[in-house]
Amino acid sequence: MTAPEWIDHDEITRRVSHDRARRLLGQALTDGFDPTGEPPRTAADAAHGHLLFMPSTVGAATGVKLLSVSPDNPARGFPRIQGWYILMDSDTLTPTVLLDGTALTTIRTPAVSMLGVEYLCPEQVDQVLFIGSGPQTVAHAEALLALRRPARAVLSARNAERAAATAARITELGIPCEVVEAADLPSAARASQLIICATSTAEPVLESDWVADGTCIVAIGSHEPDRRELTGELMSRSLVVVEDVDTALREAGDVVRAIDEGNLDRASLRTLREVVLGEITAPVDRPTVVKTVGMGWQDLVIAAGAADPR
């Protein structure tokens, strides 16, 4: 058997830009793929952490992402999360390509967010608010530039040093960005047409009365049912768009906790597929929330695009 081709981090990012990744995902949905029934992300305990498995089949492509999560790794000089992607021949399930799974995650997450932004965010974005100072904040800023050109950005984060460094990187991308103190976050949110939450918090960082009608909110920080970035009150007055309803009910704490509190109803949830197919449009009389947790089909579509960079 021929050894699978290896595609590393740098080559993946060279072959699949943020813009191309978003278009690949949108094309999959336009071509008829429906994430309903997608195999769930599964976890298994390991000696010093746990493993995550994300299998999928989309059209002629089949693959699986394997992630390892080891909380003690940073102290040892290794990443907390490491990942690999195995792309297979769909007929024989023979591995054909191995890819850096961490790179796929870095690209996939903002691509899904921007698919929502493309259809649901106001065309005119005078100000974008970023909450969080991690790598995904910068990745989202970079991906956003393919769709909107905000006049300015503001950033709020708990760590002042990291916040300043992240704001500087966003400014270098071409969006003038300044850090706002926690006390100024409500007014910064009210003045923003787009809000991107990318935090590791377990409790909400965004309140309902901080957000104006017509604002688009992207929330990507939590993918566990007991963690959330948005209050139930904010979810209750918003159009809530998820990747897949069953996935959101398993993994999206913003959704799960709002439903448990009686602030949200499962029947009101809409999907990105409906948005891309033109069945849902953004309201102007309430906010829109795009809540994502990441799904296996998204990694697969981008991995297939990296393997065939035409």
C-alpha cells in the first residue's frame, strides 16, 4: 500500500485561505449536504487527558479527525491540544492523505463563523467588537476582511497584556483596534454591528441590554453543555442559528442552558444550511446569534479542499 501523503500546517494554510474555506463549506451545503444525522463528536479517556474523534462522509469524501487533549502538556513544552486528520478513499476506506488537524481547526472555526456573517451580518460594519484575546480572535479578524471592512475594532479580554498584543495584531491586519476596559464593554457592544465572542469562559460575557437590534453575534468559545458566553435573556430575544439542532442540544452550552432556563425553545432554532439556501434572512428588529461548536463534516470538506487545491 502506498504511504499516505502528508500535508503540514504551512501547506494547508497556503492551499486553503480563510476565504476559500468559507466558500468550500457554503458549496457543500448548496450542493445538498445536510448535517442532520452527522456522527457526533465522541471522547475517550486517556492516561493523561482524553481523545476526541470526529468522523464524517460528505459526497465522495470520507475522513476522521483525531484530537488529543492533555492539560499538563503546556508545562512540558507541548501543546494542550494536538490533532491529525485522516482523509480516506471512500470506496475502500484506505487512508490517502494525512493532514495537520490543528491547522484544520484553526481554519475551520472562522470559516464556519464567516459563513454566518456572510448572510446575517449588516453590510455596513462601522465597528466590530472582539471578546477574547486568543488565536481564534486574530483568525476571525483575518477571515472577516474577505467579507466586510470595518472602520474600527474594539477588543475586551481579561488579560491586559494579551489583549494589547492581540489588538496590535488586528491593527496590523488593517482594522484599527483598541482595547476597552470592562466598564466600557456595554457601550462598546451597543455601538457594534458585529460582535465576535471567542473566550474560554464558563459564564456569560455579553448581556442582552448591551446589544442593539440588528446586531450579528458570533459565539464560538464554548462547546460543552455547561459553558456559555451569552445570557439566556440575549438568546431569548435573538434569532438563533446553529450548525445542526441535535449537535447544538448536545454541545452548545449557550443553547442548552437557555432552554433549561425557559428562555429558548428548540423549535425556534434555525440552521446555517437554511441560511445558505436562502430560507432564513437576518432580522432588523432583534439581534442574530450564530452559535457554533464545530462539526466533523466541516473539517472533512476543508481537508478535501487542501488535498485537491484546484
